[in-house]
Amino acid sequence: MKRAILSLLFVLMSSSGIWAGDDPPTPESNKAAIDLVQIHADYIWTLVAAALVFFMQAGFALVECGFTRAKNAVNIMMKNLMDFSIGSLAFWAIGFGLMFGTARTGWFGTTGFFLSDFKPGGDPWVLAFWMFQAVFCATAVTIVSGAMAERTKFTGYLFYSIFISALIYPVFGSWAWGSLYHGNGWLEGLGFIDFAGSTVVHSVGGWAALAGVIVLGPRLGKYTSDGKVKPILGHNIPMAALGVFILWLGWFGFNSGSTTAASKDIAMIFVNTNLAAAAGAVLAMLTSWIKFGKPEVSMSLNGALAGLVAITAGCANVSPTNSIIIGAIAGVIVVFSVVIFDKIKVDDPVGAISVHGVNGAWGTLAAGIFNMGGTTVKIIGVQLVGIATCFIWTFTAAYILFKVIDMTIGLRVSAEEEAKGLDIVEHAGNSYPDFEVSTYSQQ
């Protein structure tokens, strides 16, 4: 192993002109070579992590598809495809500049649009950093897809994807993370802790989902005339479970990749991420078992996701033991949150608001409460300010956006189209052509 490392250093030093010919290496040349290896490793790790986060898009698609009905499966897949595709273009053109461009006031960036910071022959780090941030943006966008499933017009959803990628997500992101590149966010200046995005990514997606669901209204048949909740079961729980495992895997890149450095710090982040997810799944299972009399599978799956969301803010600054506590509390919260939203007739087919919005807020608060460097009233206060700011900005902006879409091109399909299924009326498609499913059985 030592011989392989020395050989690698020799190749790098020779190719870079640091050490050539018969001249022996000096301490300066050795340091330069080691620094070069570190830089290359940082690039590789950041892009590998970005690939893992991109794979989460598949996880979201499978979870949403499995938790909803077969007649809307094509629509779910199309929305997840377009979330990433349109979102990438909007983030490239506008979002990245607003989020990470030079910002003297601390409110949003004013440079870096269309990746203009990259110059051929210049430092390509902006490309690696953009790629990692683009997949984060796509995550925030796609959270809304499941909550608004089964009754949203495809064209209306496309307009939403553009605006959240280009404006809503980047503006809040600039307040919390701007200094990661060229920005200067006012929230991070206060000491706001959100290492990988419990609030920046997940609560933004969750609160945007809440606004969309309120504007849309519930699915047909979800609530009876006397106000009782009528369950509308998903069509493929194994698919949803596979999606959760894919998301769990991708989250190792999501949290650990936020170092954007190949360093030993990622070891604890990996462990914290895993323990929180495990605790969330177990406690959600136990909570549903006690509350409903059986260990409910969808609640258990969402418990794992709730634990992952909750640990995202504090994954780098809480201990493994406290990560279990954070995940366990998230697992309990998600069960009661789903039930409460159902009772107030906020119809969220996949529990996205509870998983991402509510537990994003809990995880952000927990990052301050369990901070290994110590906690103070000021730290808790700043965390609460960040949580409240995220809700006010995101919910308000998203609610206005959805209202405008609803009043112009339309946000919701007709009752007849909803009964037939969005696959047929929006895409002329059918995910299961070898099976006939009656409209009646799918309502």
C-alpha cells in the first residue's frame, strides 16, 4: 500500500512539474504533491456524492409511485423526470447565481448566472460545486410531487418546477449557505446551523408542498360527507420500500458529500445518518403499532425518511448517541403529524409534508439542542429564526405561485379526468398495459 501511494505521488509530482529529472524531492515539493492529491480527491468525492444524491431522484419516484394508485404511475415518473431536467436548466440559468453569486447585502447573489464564473482553462471547481448543488435543488423540488399527486395538471406542475428551482429555493439557500461559494447570507451570519439542509432543502420542499396541497384541495373520495377520513391505498408497497432503501443509500452522499472534501470527517456523518434513519424506522413502527394495533408499513418507511431528514441539519455536529435520539423523536413525530394533517383535511398521499416539512424543522432545532460544541439560548434562538423564516418565505411565495398558476393555466384536473387517472388524460399512457383496472376500483 505504501509503495502504491508513493508511486501515485511520484506520477503526480512528475506530471505537474513539481519533481522531474534526477533532482530529489524537497519538503516543499512533497507538500505540493500531497496538496494536489487532496484536491483531486475532493473533486472525486464531491462528484461521487452528487451521483448518490442524483440516485435519490429514483428513490423519490419509486416511493411516490408505490404510495399512490396505478392509474397515476406514468404521471409520477414524468414529474420526477421533469423536476430534475427542468430544475437543472433553471438552476443553471438563474438559481445558482441567486444562491451563490456575490451578494453584498446578504439577501441574494447577483453574479454567476448561466455558470458564467467558469472560464475555459480556469479553475473547474465551480463545475463540481454546481453539480452537487444542482442535485440538492432537484431534491427540494421533487418533494412536492408526491404531496400533490393524483390531481395536479402536468403543465401547472412544470411551471412550479421552474419557479422553485430558479427563485424560491435559491433565495432561501442564499440566506443560509451563500458563503459556501461567493455569497454572504444573513442567516449564516447569525450562526444558523443546517449542515446539509434539513431546513434549506427539506423544509423548503415540505412547506411548498403544504401550499400546493391547500390550493389544490383533497383528492376525490378522500373524505366522506360527514368529515371522516377514507384511506386511499397505494398500489405497490414493495416499490415504495425499494424507494426508501434507495433514498437511505443516497442520503450517505447527501449528508457526507456536504463536506465537499474527502476528509475523515465523513465517517461520523455516515454513522449519524445511518443511526438516525434506523431509529426513525423503529420508533415509527412502534408508534404505529401502539396507535393502530399493527406495525404499519407505510408509517415505518416514512419513519426512516423522517429520521434521515431530521439528522441532515446536525449530522456533522451531534454525537452518534444523540443522532439516535433525534431520529427516534422524528419517527414518533411523523406518525402523529400524518394523522393530524389528515384530520384537518390536508390530503398528502405520501406524507411529504410530515416527513420533510415538519421533521426538517425538528432536525434543525435538534442541531442546536444537541450541538457537541455546547448549546445556548442564542443558538436555539437563531435556529428558531431560521425555521420560521423558511416557513414564512417558502409557504408565502409558493402559495402565491400556486394561486397564480391556478387562476391562469390551471392547477387541478377536472373531476372526470381525476377519476380516469392522469396517465391516460395527461400522457396517453398506461404503466400496466397487461392489466385492466376499472375506474371504480381506482377511486
